Amino acid sequence: MIKAEWFYWLVGLSFLVMAGQMFTDRSNAKRRGTAAFWGLIGVGFIYSSWVVNGRAPAEPLGVAVLVMVLLAGCGLTGRGTPRTTTPAERTAHAARFGSRLFVPALTIPVVALVCAVGVARLRIGGAPILQEGSETILGLGIGAVVALVVAMVMLREKSLSVPVSSGRSMLESMGWAMLLPQMLATLGAIFQVSGVGTQVGKITTAVLPDNSLYIAVVVYCLGMFLFTLIMGNAFAAFPVMTAAVGWPVLVEHFHGNAPAVLALGMLAGFCGTLVTPMAANFNIVPAALLELKDQYGPIKAQLPTAGVLLGCNIVIMALFAF
Amino acid sequence: MIVLLGVLVVVIGFATKRHPLLVVGAAGIVAGLLGGLSPREVLAAFGKGFADSRSVTIFAITLPVIGLLERYGLQEQARNLIARFAKLTTGRFLALYLGMRQIGAALGLTDVFGHAQTVRPLAAPMAEGAAERRHGTLTDAARERIRSCAAAADNVGRFFGEDVFLAVGSILLITGFVNTTYGTHLEPLHLALWAIPTAVCAFVVHGWRMLRLDRQLERELRAAGGSTGGDRPTETTHPTGHAGNATAAEATE
């Protein structure tokens, strides 16, 4: 069986190799801090496997995470001068290889697709080939490995250090933004155990007037939206707002159609995901990936759509769910 | 009530533009300690949170191959390709991408598209290429705008497509939470059906905004064209445009 953990080890290992390259890169004035930051993430990725299955304590990893935060937060990480091709060389390569360049790029989505719809159902000796519940991650991982092989054969690139150092340049240019999504997921979990959700639920119930269906609909949707803004994740907001308003008021008291109320409530939360920097993997990481100067560029592009769709969810729920 | 100070740390931190990692780290420590965790438990929470959330960083596995292909001119070729389809403007291309992303997500293929694997190497350069063919040289502001819109098309398509698929996390979360808490028997199918109206709204609203983008770009670039003209040596020929901009971005960091 192909396990998701293998790909986490592969990612960890490539971070470690890249950290080695960063350490020896004299063009980076902050090469030690940069190498330490990515090296720690690499070790953390591998060590995490034993944290997840409960065989190793989580505290050392927590210390490492806080060290990463301090390294990046205090400006001890930087980037070297990428050793890559010039624009003229790229144009020449593009003319030479033409649309064959798309073959490896499209290999990733195609393999991911095949894994998700085909390989996921295959079994060898009763056991699934792909670890259950991780098929999409595995598809992406297998797709990336296959695409790398295809690309190296097609481009006649012999040395593995070329793609590794290309990937490292991208990592260095994204910098700390790469770690932010995992930090925010952690923060969401800490908020949950320390009772932030319960408090927000209490406040919501307190501001809700009795016997007004339409106000209750607005409070539920707006609550999902705002709480998702804070948590960066509609999944964290859903149980809180549903326990406070969605179920007791909208479904039980006003006899709403439960699937409609709950599905639209979740989608109202997704509108919040579109406009919060706390959803860093959707909003901040792409800004870094696309080398935008304005890290809020994607959020600004999404803001009007999110506002209109929040209104749509409220109207659809008010009109059709009761 | 005092645990809400953790939320306050986040809001103030982001509002005053402190380093996001420091803000989130501090907020986690504050919320954890005020919520009754011991310092040791706070450390364990950070460690466990990192371990459990590695899947959001797994896209890093695609970076070496994407980086290698970009060395060999993948983005330039994406621009060349889009230049052959004269009718495909930036807005129409992004609306098409939005639709494909929604349909893909609705079929459960959320990770087939994505910012690292399709937006950066393909969708963003194609959207820029289409704009360059139509408007000539792009200003930095227009380039940023187009790239932001490419990222936005991916997010909107994903969010408002995935809930139409039965086995997606959010649908399973709803049924799991409600069925165990309130003892009901909600079917994922009914929830997924109720996601369709919003999915249609999302395509209409965001698709319309993308189509309007063409006119906005035209207006902005015409206004900018009068003052800055064509005197940007790194961006005068279109295949080198992106690379020129990337070096400019690096220089300003």
C-alpha cells in the first residue's frame, strides 16, 4: 500500500537537501538562518510521522516550530540570487521544445485524476493500493514524481540538482509564507481547545432577538462569515454557529429544511474564507507563488464576489429553506 | 470571555502589520495559556498542529518539476499558445478556467488544479499572454491585477464547486457533526444538492466580473499608456515580459 507518510518524508527530505544548498549559497547574506529555517521544517515533516502515530512526544516539535517562527519573524531568513536561465534563453528553449513543455506540466493533473478515479478503487490482495482517505494527496505526490521523471527524460537533464535548485529558488522566494498555513491550522486547534468557539456561540445567542426568522437567517450566515474570517476556516466556524443558531433556532424553532440551512450556512462561511489572510494557503501563499508585490492581491480580487455570494446564500436560505 | 484576547492579538497584529508568523505564534501562546493549558501543553499543541496539518504544504512536492520546466520556458510557451487563440481574451480565459475548476471540484477532483500545479505555471501566464496580445505592454499594476484574478478564479471555482461533490470534507463534516450531535440521519446527497444554487450564482457572478476585467484593463492601460508610453525596455517584447517583471520584483525585496 502506498502511504501518505512516504510523500511527507519525500517533502521533508527535499527540504533538507535544499537547506544544504541554501547553507552553501554565498549569494544569500542570511544563508545560515535560511538553511536553519528550512532544515527544521524538513526534520519536522519527518519527525511528525511519529507524533501522528503517538510514538514520539509532540513537545520537541513544538519547540522547533517556535524556533522557525522566531527565525522568520525576526528577519533572519533571506534569499540568494537564483541561478537560472535568462529570458532570452527561455524564449529559445520555448521555441525549441514548443508545446512538448506542457506534457510534464499536465502529467501532474492527469496522474492525480487517474489516481482519484481509477487507482483509488484498485486493491491488491484485499488491501487498497492507495492509503484510504489520502487518495488526492497521493495523486498529487505521485503525479509530481512521474512528471519530474518525464521532464528530465524529455529535456535530457541528467543532474537531479537542477530541479532541486529550481525548486529551492521558489521556496526562498515564497519564504515564511510557506509555513503560515500550518501555523494557522495550529492556531485554530488551540482556539478550539481553549474555548474561543464556546464564547463566540454565547455572544451570538445573546445578540439574537426572538421570533424573527429573517434576522436569525442573517445572524447565522453573517456569523459563519465573520467567525470564518477570524479562524481562517469554515470548518472551525460551522460547529460553533450551528450549535448556537443554525440547529436550535433555524431548524428546530422555525422548522427549516435541515440540509438547505446547513449547506448554505457552510457556503456562507466559504465566502469568509475568500477574504481573510488567515486562510493563508488560499490567499497568501498564491500571492507569494505568483511573486505579487501586494500580498493581499488575491483577497482584493475576491472581495466583491465574496460579498455578493454571501448575499446570495442569505437570500436563497430565506426564500427556499422554510 | 478572557480567551477572546487571543483573537484580539490576531486582529491587532494583522491590523498593525506585524510579521504574520509572530502574530500567530503569540496568539496561540496567549489563547492557550488563558484557556487553561500548561506551557508544556501549549508546546505540544504547536507540535501536534504542525504534524496534523502537513497536507497543506504537500504541494511543495511539485516545485522542483515546475521550477525545472520554467527554466526551459514553460511560462513563455504558455503565452505563445494562448496567442494563437485570438478570441480568448484574459477575461474569457479566466471565466473558462473558473468553470473548469468548478466542474473538476464538483467531480471530487479538488487537487487536480491548484495554485502551484496549474495557476503559476499555466493559468497566470496564459491570462497575461492574452492581455499582452490585446493591449501590448502591460504595466506592473495590470500584471499584478491579472495574476491576482487568476488566483481568485482558482479559489472561487474550488470553494463553490467542491460542495456539490458528496464525499468532500465539508459535506462529511456537516453530516458527521449534525448526525452525532442531534441524532438525525442527514444524507450527503441532499446537502450536495443544496450547494448547487450557490455554485451557479458563483459562476455567474465571478464569471461576469472576469468578463468585465477585459474592459477595465483596456481603460486602465489606455490611461497609463499616455503617460508611461513604451519606454520599459525589459517589457517591450512579450515573451520576456514576465521574466523582466520577476527580476524587478526580486530587486525590490
